[in-house]
Amino acid sequence: MAKFTIGEHEFGEVLQSNFEEFISIVKGRSIVSAADWGEERFELGLSGDLMVRFFKTDDGTAINLISTRNPDENPSLVIVLGDMPQKIPISVIERKLHGLRTLYAIFYLIYDERARELESYLIRHPQGDVERALLTVEEQIYIESISYGSWILTVWAKTKKAYRAISSVAGLAFERSREAFFRKTEAEARLIEAQADKQEIENLRERFNLKRDQFDYLLEAIQQMEIPEIREQLKSRIIQATKNLTLGDQSNAKSHRLLE
């Protein structure tokens, strides 16, 4: 039976792991590189700044997972897009990504205390692309990979504020996905723990501190808008964006019905 660890063997900073934790971290990530070290080890670089290393030992196979992220960078974020068939129309993915971008942009602007700017823009462009119009290149979210495995998206944000916003939105719509999201977060925190950066562990857990009332928070925040028409328009856009994000997810019918 294979043995699983996380952390770098070279520095003696290794934590014991298991198959379930290993899968929770690597599932849905794309292979971006590989290295063959002969009989010593074989390595696969994954999207999201991860590496899987395979060692041959006297007891069998040892599988080691490490983070390759630079200390000054935000970690990548893995978002489950829903439980859907392996083959789906591209238009479904387009609608999901647009829903995610819309929710993120609205949340970011409110979180950044720029609600008045959002309100002013919507007066002039009721159906405008909020992220493209109001967020800078530094504030936007970036896609690293998208792959099948209940359809998983790996995204990245440049700034701490943008990362906090997309982390909060990530578990907003999917009732079933929240538990899996927390498990993945804890597993990835253990990768950092293996690197002995205790403060970063706390920062990571704080950034992923999703609350079940995030949707209510957004709806309450827009009630502070001065113009009633804009309040209703924003509420409608948030609900529609959430519907788009949950489109086709067979396991989240209950969450989807709550938006009706």
C-alpha cells in the first residue's frame, strides 16, 4: 500500500497524510510539468503551485505532496463548478464563469467600500460587465486551469484583498460544496504547516473563513444603495449570477430552488 506525506523530505518537514487528503488536494488540477530523476523519484508539477513526487522505497511506493508557491504570492484557489456530466456545452461553462465574475466583482466593490461607484456605473450601464468596467488588472481574478472531476476551476488573485473576495464568493452558491471546500482548505493549510510558517496557516484559514450567510450579507449590503431601482437591479443580478454559477449542478437542486 502506498504511503502519503506532505512537506519536503529534504528538510525533514514531513507530515503524514492519507489517500483521502491527497485526493482532496490534487483532484481537478492540471499537470503542467514533469521530471524524471531515474530510480530516485518521479515528479509531476500541478496547476496551483503543487508538486507530486513518487519515491520507490523498500516498503513500496511513497507519494509526497509539496507546495511550490513563492512565499510572497497568494495560493491558488480551487472552486467546484458543480456535479455535471463529463461532456457539457461550452455555453454552460461560459455562463458559470460569467456568474462567478459578476458575484466576485460585486462582492469586491462592496468589500472595498466602493458601493457608490458600483451604483453610479449601474445607473449608466444596467447590464454592463462590472468586473471589466470597474476592476483594475490587479483586482481581477485569473484562471489557471479548468478540468473535469465534477468540473473544477483553479483561479488566482494578485492582491490580498482580491483573494479575500474570491475566497468568500467561492462557497457562496453551492450548499454541498462547502464541506468539501473546507476540507480542501485544511489540507492545503497542512502543506504550509509542513513549511513551518505558522502565521501563514492562520492567514490562509482566515481568508477561507466562509460563512453560510455570505449570500445574505450581499443582499443586506445592497440595501444601503441610495436609489431603490439600483437596489432591486443589484439584487436581481446577484440572484441571476448565482443561478448561472449553479447551472446544471445536479447535486445542488435544493440550493438552486432557494433562489426562485
